[in-house]
Amino acid sequence: MVMDVYLKCMAILSLLVSWVATGADASGGGRRGTWELLLNSTGVVAMHMALTHANTVIMFDQTRAGRSGYRLSNHHPKGRRRCNPMSTDPSCWAHSIEYRIATNKIRPLTLKTDTWCSSGSFSSNGTLIQSGGYGKGYRRIRYFKPCSNTNCDWRESKAFLSDNRWYASNLLLPDDRVIVVGGRKVFTYEFIPKTSPREGSFELPFLRQTDDRAEGGNNLYPFLHLSSGGNLFIFANRDSILFNYKKGRVVKTFPRMPGEGPRNYPSTGSSVMLPLDHAYGFRKVEIMICGGAVSGAYESAKKRIFLKGLSSCGRMVITRKTPKWLMEEMPGPRLLNDMVILPTGDILIINGAKHGCAGWNVAATPSLKPYLYKPMKRVGKRFSVLKSTHIPRMYHSSAILLPDGRVLVAGSNPQKRYTFSGVEFPTELRLQAFVPYYMGKFFDNKRASNLSILHQSGKMGVRYGEEFSVQFELRRRPSKVVVFHVYAPPFVTHSISMNQRMLKLRCKRMVRREDGEVIAVLVAPPSPNVAPAGYYLLTVVNEGIPSKASWVRFIHA
């Protein structure tokens, strides 16, 4: 009898320990997270996606796709004919929408030229600068300035790009210009805006050297990251350089990344710059690249032979005197994957496929289970497998971080047109959110709440190197591990997150009152080389649990 009671008590204790160890929450997701279905249809495939500082998300695809899932007014805008259901006129069907996070609603936006496989970047004032595309969109520059009402829409610039930019990459620079690099059969870079009317594009021989014409390029959508010294890290195919864009010269050539295949489009792995830390003076810059297709996958896929993708990841500290790649393995092969920096500083690897490469109907076996990567753990303990989705997110899907800590996941269209039946992977218009474990109610006693930014002198932003205060509430005293992260939301397309960046800021002092209110004094990044001017999401992470984020803007003096 006594033994039976003892065994029952031990069983209950074991369950409690397991429950706590997995961080179980009210939703039952545990450490593996949960999924939410937000909308049955966004109307438009999220080939491209970006979060704005107005807490809206811009999604768009290509006008050449014809009919989308969002039919506009019955009358053609020119008033001359009706938009019948079979019409493929792009002015009859939306190809861009704005999603409002708070209301979970969408509204259509107007694209005048084709944005197929284009690129983008936010300016320092929060305007989305969007460039390139296909056909009449090859050299177009578009702007979207977020607003709190429903009056904002796309605006096309009268200025044009110098070269065709299809599958190019963008990056915001410390001087507030945007650099546009590469494109299909284009081996140049250029700037937005130009410094003079005569300024054109500039040759970049590195792009010619990495072009694998027989395999579709494998250097398209090159990975771009701004190093803390102000130079540009450029990765294409399997090679990388450090580039001084002001002088137009290569500063350093890095070792070739080991492995069996390329990493850029159409092999399509993904890259991320790991969070920069004030403890290193923001000078340690480490790049991580994961997944992609094996060599020969592009030609094999044309014959309906889908080769297994790469499962390897590489990390390299590019600021070391003798940088080298350190390789490790994901839980499985993956390509077409997105890499999202979470508020904790961990990396979420989500979406994609296990076989094939990027393009129309040339990938197979969807990757339904996200991976979580903890960069600070030792090799072999960094990866874990999270809760599976039931919706394949293949070619032309995307994922972005939201201010509340969820990850918005949308898109997938391996077809040339919107196709909802008769194919293995139909066009996907459902909108989901992946909810990481840290959002569970189980952690609310650790979570900072009611976070606000205190601009001490009432300015429109915080200057570089300046002290500024944040205010928040905690149910109990802060742990010994409280960190403050700022995050630059990216422009996402084709598994590349342009301008994604996280910094761990220095906290000079922190005081908690008896009512639970906490005031922390932080130090802004030292220069735009470390954090280009613009809007960032600021998060308080207490004992590994992040708060909801608030927007802070870093500005020039």
C-alpha cells in the first residue's frame, strides 16, 4: 500500500518535472511551438513580404501571374469594360495587399509594373524601396510609405535603374543609399538614389566568376551583409568576398564554403548574420549559411529527378584575420528555406523542400518541420525539431518576425499561374503564424510587459551612441540575465532576408520599483556601420523569455 502511494507520487512528480522541463503552456505546444491559421486566403501569394513600422505587412507577387485570388472591382479602372471572372488583366486582379496585424484584415494595393523576382529594402524613414522585376518592371523603382490609415499605396519613381534587375539583392548602406547587386545575366551593382544624373552601374567581376550558366546561375539573389567596418560581405554560389563599395574594390577573399553544392538561386539556401554584441564592441561579425541544392540539381530536376538537398550549415567569423568555415549538420536536408532571427537571438529555419531546387515545379518533398538553432550552445546540441505544419510552403513562400514574437508564414506557388487543383503542390493562399514556445502563458511571470521607449528630449529618434531609457513591467524581480535586443525587419523573398539584423545593446543601469515598474538606461549603437539608420524592433529578454517589441528609430545626429 505504502509502495503504491509512493509510486503514484513519483509518477505525478515525474510528469510535473517533464511539464516544467518542456515549458508546457496552456496551448499544449510545449517547446516545439504551435501553429495558428490566421486567414483562409490572403488573395495574393506572398512571393515578397515585409513588415512595416506601422505594424502592417506588405505582400505581393507578380502581375504576369494573371488572375490572383483577389478579384478587384467589377468595373475596369479605365471604365471601358468589365472585369469578367476569366480575365487575366492585371488591373482586374490584385497582386499586392496590405495586411493589418491588429485587425487580421487585408486590403488591395496597386502595382503598375511587374515585380516578379524583385528586391527591396527599407530606407531610414521607414519607406519601402522596391526595385526591379520582369519585363516593364526590369528597371523600375517603387516606393511604399506606410501610414496609419488606408490611403497609402505603391508609387513608381520617374527615375530608372541603370541595368535590368531580375533576381538581384538590395541592402541599406550607412549613408542611407541602397545598393542593388546582380541579377540574371547582369554582373554589376548600382545605387538608389544616384549621386549624379550621369552615374550608372559598376562592374563586379566576382559575379561573373561565380556564374554557373549551365545550372541556372547559382549566384542569383546573392547574400549581402553589412560588416561592422562598413564594407559589404557578398556571397554567391560557394564563394564570398568583403567589398569596399565606396572604392569599388575587393578587400578580402574568403575561403570557399565546403560542401557538395551551391547556396544561391536556384540552389537556394539561406543566410543570416548572427546577432552583433556590444560586449565585442559590435566588431565580431559572424555569417551563417544553411541548406541549398547539390551540384547538378537544376539539370536533374528538368528530367523530373529530384536530388536530395544539402543538410549542411556553415558559420564563419568574417572579421577574423584568418576566417574559415565551421560546418555542422541540420536534422535533415533543406532548400528554399527561410532563416528568421527570433527575439531571443536564436535562429528559426522554416519553409522549403528536401529535394530538387528553385523554380517552376522542380522541388519535391516539403519540409514541414521547422528547426530551431541556438548559436550559443555547443556543436551537436544546437538544433532541435519543432512542431510540424500541415501546409507545404515550397517555391515562392516567405516568413517574417512579427512585433509580438510570432512568425508570419505565407505563400507557396510552384506554378506559373495561380493553380488550385490538379497539381501536387497547388497555389497556397492560407496565412499562418508559427507561435514559438516562449509565447506560452506558462512564461508570463518572467515576461516584461507594457514596454515603451522614452525619448529623453522628445526627438523623433535616438542618435548614435546616445543613452535612452525604456520602461516596462515585471511581475517579479529581473533575473541576472536580462538582455535588450534591437532587430531590423527584412524584406523577404526567395529565401533571402535582405537587411535582417539584430544587435544586443548595452544596459548601463536598471532600476525596479516596488510596483513592478522597471526603468533601464540603454546605449544606442555607435554608428550606422553597426546599425544603418531606420526603424528597429526593441525587445526585453528576461531569463530567455522575450517581451512584445516596441519600435525605436535610430537617426543621424
